[in-house]
Amino acid sequence: MSVNATPSALPEYLLLLRGTQLDQRLPLHEMQEAMGKFTEWVSSLALAGKLKLAQPLSHDGKIVGNKERTVSDGPFAESKEAVGGYLLLTVETIEEAIGIAKECPLIDWGSSVEVRPVIQQCPTMQIVGKRLADAAALSQVS
């Protein structure tokens, strides 16, 4: 299920920025340099028409899980794996999205960028739909 009512003409790729807590490991002058380069990079993507959306994420949040729907603290800002923000790109191929991710200046300061294609339907829903169609076809043969 897609919540985007108007699909993009181009494929979309989500860049997840990990390990962005520069304030925990860099002196002020390096943080300023990193954030300046990052801001320029994001602006250049917007000017090129490749950036659909970009948002930072708060360090604090909650995790809801298990059958009891328990709520626990998370996502643990001290973790190098914590997602600090995201960019949604509209580009032709995953190779182009990876090329853009490689240009992220925060990588020079220890961050990483995960590239994920945005798809129109959840893979689990695709499997369920196929299995239901297969079961319906078998019941018509019997």
C-alpha cells in the first residue's frame, strides 16, 4: 500500500542517514564544516530537481513492539546505527541514487547512508496476493 496519492514519474529512493550525531564526537569547528557541506549538498540536490523531501529526525523517540504493544525508549541516539534523518530522491536508477549517496559529505565524518528503493506495494502483501491467486486457481481446477 502506498500512501502517496500521486506517484512520481521517476522512481523514488530513500536515503537513510545513520551515525549523524556529530556533536558527540567532533569539535565545534568540524561540526560547523560538516553541517555547512551537508547543507550545500542537500541544496544542490534540490536545485537539480532530484530531491523530493528531506527531514531530520529527533534523537528521542519510542519503539512499539511485540504482541502486547509495549512501548520502550528508543532509538538510542548514542548508537552509530540510529537514523538521524532521511532524503527522498526522484532519480532514474538505484545506481544514480547510490552515486548521490556516495557524495554525502557526512560520510567523511563517520556517518553512513543506506539507499532503499521505494516500492508501490509491500513485499509481504505481494506474496499474500500471489498465494491467494494461486489458491483460487487451484480451487477452480478441482
